[in-house]
Amino acid sequence: MRKCFAFFLLLLLTVLSCSAKVKTTISTRDLQVDTTGQSLCTNQLQQAIDRLAKKGGGTLLLAPGHYLTGGLMLRSGITLQFDEGAVLLGSTNPYHYQSMAVEDTDDQRGDNASMALLMADGAEHVSICGKGVIDGQGLQLALNIDSLHHTGERVDAHYNQRRQRPSELARPKLFFFYRCKNIEVNDVTLKSSANWGLSFDLCQHLKLTNLTIENRAYWNNDGIDFTDCQHVLVADCRINSADDGVCLKSYHTQSECRDIELARLDIRSSASAIKFGTASWGGFRQVYIHDIKVRDTFRSAIAIESVDGAQIDSILVERVDARNTGNPVFMRLGQRAGQRKGSLKHVTIRDFKCEVPFGRPDEAYDLRGPEVDFFHNPFPSSICGIPGNKIQDVLLQNVSILYPGRATKGMAYIPLWRKGDVPEQIQKYPEFTMFGELPSWGFYLRHIDGITLQNVQLKLAADDFRPAIVDEDVDGLLIK
């Protein structure tokens, strides 16, 4: 009898335990929401999210239809699941977005917008998944923000007068996740932000897989930005962005981007495909980038930059195929802030192929990268530190790059005996065009302690009068 009672007690506890783990699902079919995208449903969606959160989490299921909303705040334990045919439309009314209150005393720049279509603050175990679409309608939203500024109704204190557009602080992103943990974003299509696309700040344990990102609506349309995030996987995504494809940033002196893997990505960009910086205060460590396809990209396939004091260490890039790309590799150790010294060391780039065109690679983009204001020949890849602070321990292995050639001395000319005239540009914004005309066509190496070029093949599509490689203040240059 006792054995039978114990058995039934154990069975009851098992049933109760399983029941406790069952999460609530709320479908938009059960809500009084417009599915045509004509009427705002922010309140109904937010109330459903809050109701699920109070129960310990659950799923908000978006059935097929169009849902017009302003900014939504996601909570811990929430899954936002899209049925195929479900479209979340960002409102084009700027008043439908509010900045998230962020107390961040270590943010060195203060230009990271904290409003977005989807937001989360300190949330854990959040998932966004399914075959639906998140459309920020960013072009019209940005134009409306611009109009409100010019009418004086809603003045942007940081308005960019030179470029005649609202500042980044005034424009919502698609995502802004702050100090969150265990976040997954899978399978959805994301498009048309008024600002950056997916933005994660001081987050940990992020997994982004099988995403399609079409962010070409307006300026600063990065694909994905990670600011001082750790334990990150981005895999099997297709990114087409009017600014950097994937950008690692560091805004905090006491934090860093660490343990990040970018795998099997297809990137098109009107800036750089994968970039470290420009904001680079804390650091970037243990970053593994592999199996990347880059196409039609205006700037660099890979740009690794420390100009605000960041410590960059242990970076591995391998199996990159870049075509119609403005610059293969750009590595820069500068000192833009004027005080803090950074470091850039232990970087390996291998099994890397690139083809550089003579003309603009982003010609088909609506938003094209800005031209420089000086005459020049095609630029080489550059790896450059500064006097007294050298880049250390770089390996380029199994690298094949086809450059366009067609340089002419009448266009621009820095002979070898004048290579010391190339400006240092210690505090300048980092870009592969930053030094002006350069005396080589393949690689320009400066202020480096330890660099090996093993099986590096540099080819020309047409003649170029310059040498393939020029180095200055480089110790330990080994060419195999």
C-alpha cells in the first residue's frame, strides 16, 4: 500500500511539474487588433506582452496580417513568434516612440539612440522567431522627424546641419536591447529602419540565426551592431545594409566585445562588411569570423580599428570570399581621443580572397558611400599603427587579392623617396582612404612589430606603376 501511495505521489508531482512548465500563448486572433496595418495596435500588443510577463513568460503569436505599432517593450521570458504572413509595421509617427531610460555612466560617446521598434532593458530569455517580417518603415519615419525639426514642432538639438538630416539620437532603431541575457532571434526578415538595424548594448549570450536583413532605407542603416557584448553567435544570415553590415563597437572603458562568432554570412554593404569600431574604448577579444561572402561593398571587407584606446587581441578571420569590394583589409591603431593608448595584436587573416574593382562597387545602391575630396589612384590594403604604438603580431596566410591597377602618375604620385610624406593622421577618423594617395598598390604597412605574409598572392587586372608592398617602421616583416 505504501509503495502504491508513493508511486501515485511521484506521478502527481511529475504532472504538476510538467504543468508548471507550460507557458501561456496569446494569439493576435484573440486580441481586438487591426490586421490591415491601418490602425495602431501598440497598446493591445504591449498589454499582451505585460500580461504574459506577469505569468512568468509566454508566447505572443502574430497570426498572418499587418500590425501597425509604435515602440514595444519586451520582458523576460517572452517569445514573439511570427506566423508566415505576419508583418509588424513600425509607425511612421515619431511621437509613437519613446527613449528607454538608460543610466550608463561609462558611455563615452552618448550618441547611441535608446529608442526602437522593439526594446528590452535587463530582460532575459527573450526569443523572436518565425517566418514573419519586421518592417520599420524607416524612410518615411526619418522624413517625418526631419519635417518636425524644420517646422520647429520637435527640434532635434543634435541635428546634422552639414548633412541636412536628423541625428542618430532622434531616429529609432529596429531593435535596442540593453543589458539583456539569453536572447535568440531566428528566421525572421527585418527591414527598413530609420537608424541602425539590430542594436545590442552590454548584452550576453546572444544567438542570431537564419535572418534576412534588408536595411537600406536611410542613413546609418547598419545591419547588426554589438556594443560591448559577450558570448555572441551570428550565423547563416543574409545582410544587405546601407551602412556597415556587422559592426562591433565599444562605448565603455570598463567593458568589451568578447567571445563572438560570425559564421556563414552573406553581406552587401554601402560601407564595410564587417567592422570593429569606430567607437573603440574598451576592447575586442576572442572574435572568430569565418565563411563570409562579401559582395558589392563600398568600403572594406574587414576593418579592424582601435582609435579610442581599445585593446584588440586574438582575432581570427578565415574563409572570406569578397568580390566587387572597395578595399580588402583595413587595420588601424590610432589615438583619436588624444589621450588613451590602445593596442591591436594577435590578428590572423587566412584563406581570404578579394577582387577590387576600378569603379564604385556600390553604384546600384540608393544610398552610396561618400566620395573623398582629393585625386587618387586605387587604394591598397593598409595596416597602420602610429609612432610609439605599433600593431603587433599579424599573420596573413593564403591570401589572394586582385587589384584593378590603372594607376597613373598624372592622377596622383607619391614616389618611394617621399613615403615619409604620407601623413600619420593620428587623431583622424579611421578609413582606408584616410592617408590620401599611397605609394603602393597591394599593401601599405606602417608602424608594425611582427607581421608575416605567407602565400600572399597580389595580382593586377591592369598595369600599376607602384610597387605591390611598401613598409615603413616595420620590424619583423616576414614574406614566405
